[in-house]
Amino acid sequence: MGVDAMSRNTDFAAIVAASGDAVVVSDPDGAITVWSPAAERIFGFSEAEALGQTLDLITPERHRRRHWQGYAETMRTGVTRYGAEVLRVPALHKEGRPLSIAFTVGLVRDEAGAISGIVAVIRDDTARWEEDRRLRRRLAELEAEITAPA
């Protein structure tokens, strides 16, 4: 590895470690190859527990089929719309509690340009999702009061 490549790898590791958002990289088969400190904080799994596991680790069972279909399609085509658009989906914490996450993804390519994995930059969106849900319920209650016969 040349000095420039080594410097880039060191910079990458430092950026991943410093990021407040989780950085998770998975290989073409969906096995986790990078698990940042923020990923550990958000999902509860240590790096040692996550590395080598598939993304099923944090994907609720009812969403896995759809997740893997999209993952395979992205790996096959090299195209994702979630590089610029934020995807909001349910996820799982190590303790089994549900999370709501928001993330973007990017394709990782090797020196030859072949896709070697997918990087996701993930934020815990649970508090915002719960507040939106609470506000929607309150709005529905108020609308029901307004339209209810007197």
C-alpha cells in the first residue's frame, strides 16, 4: 500500500470514528465489514459482535425480504436512489427494541470499478418519528372533535 493509500485509509478510519452518524459498510453479500462507534451507540452491538454478521442483525424480520431484494438489485445494477434521498425504515436495537433510522447509501468500488460493497450513513430517527406519530394522533383527535355532531 502506497503512502497516499495508507493516508486515505487513516483519514477514512478517523472520519468514521469521529462521525456522530453511524457508518456501516457491507460487502456484496451483505456482511458487515465496517461498524463505527456511532453504530455501536445506536444499535447496541459492539464492533466485534457486528463484523462479519449480515445486515439481518439490525433489520426487523418482517422487512428482511424486501431489504434483500433491494440490496441484490443495487448490487446487480450499481444504481441506488438513496445516495441523495434519505431512506427512513424501522431497525432493531440489540435489546430487541424497535428503532426508526434515516440513512443514505453509497456504492463502494474497488480499483477496477467493480462494486465491492455498500456504505450506509445512518442516524437514529426514533425520537422524531415518535413525535410525528404523537402529533398525527393528536391531529386526528382534534379533527374528530371538530367533525363530531354536537
